[in-house]
Amino acid sequence: MHLDVVNKENQKVGSVDVNDDVFGGRVNAHLMWESVVHANAAGRRGTHATKNRALVSGSGKKPWRQKGTGRARVGSSRTPLWRHGGTVFGPQPRSYDFKLSKKVERGALRAALAQKLKDGDVVVVDALTAPEVKTKAAAALLKGWNVTGKAVLVDVAVDEKLSRSVRNIPGVSIVPSARLTARDVIDAANVVTTRGALEKLQEALS
């Protein structure tokens, strides 16, 4: 498969070969699902907490004697059976992250990129740089490439000026190729990548 490489004026300046053995196979949707679930779980804060009977406010004194009152026996006003009592087996702070093999991560990224290539939503450019920090210029650059809505920009090394220029554009993010995930690709309507970044990804995923 051959993809055109365009410049900032959206003019063809070359082409890049994409290996069909890497991006031309069957798209494994299950791998993409596993990768997205893993990314979402790892991003959860997990700071929820409830108070058990040892932490809830209240006295530890026995409210009334054990026998002779006609009422049910009770040992503390902080019992979970009472209003304002402690919570039994409530959620506690924890990490939701779990281990996902690198093979699955690579397979998910390969499938996500393959799907974008089949849909024609990948734009290969010669460079992703900006002469100055200016959001308006970055928006015009994306519009010249017919990139609208959510987009992920991929380069081998992120240009600091361009990164600061696109951070105010809703739905647009820029990531280095070494940190690109399947969720980044799936969540974007368009993938804009440099020739070098695409070659690095192809080498890593082959």
C-alpha cells in the first residue's frame, strides 16, 4: 500500500510504503476493546472511600443493658444496623489498573491503525512543526489538510511550539509515536502522522 506524503500546503511531496502484512490484515476488534478497557481502568482515580464502624462518629458505649429492657440487644450506636452507623464492605481507595501484555497492546494499536487506513482517515505529512505558538495558525494548518473534529497528531518527537498551539483546539492532541495507544487512535476521527513516525510505528508493530 502506498500513501501520499503532503506538505503544509497539502501538496504531494512524496509517498511512503505501508506493509500490508502489518496493516492489511483482519482488524481484531477484541484486542482494541481490551486495550481501551485497560486504558480506562488505569485512568480511574480510585479515591472513593466509606467509613466503617471503627471510623464513623459516635460512642462505643453500650446504649442499654443486655437484658431486661424488652428491646433488641445492641453493643454500640455505630453498628451498621443503625442510621448513621458504619458501612459494611464499602468501597475503599484502590487502583483499578491491571496488567495487559505488550503483545495485546501492540496488536490493538496495529488493528486501530489498520482500521483508520481502510477508512482513509490517515494523513501523512512531511513535518509537524510550527514557527510560532499560535492557535489560529494551527487550526488553519489542520483545515488545509481537511482535518476536522477530533484528531491525533503523531510525530517521533513532539514539537513544543505546535503542542502549545493545538492544546486550545477541542479534540486535538499531539503525542509521540512511542507513546501512541489504541485508544488515542480510536477516539480520533483523523490521524495525522509524519513519515518518520509512521515508519517507526510500522517497525515496532511488525
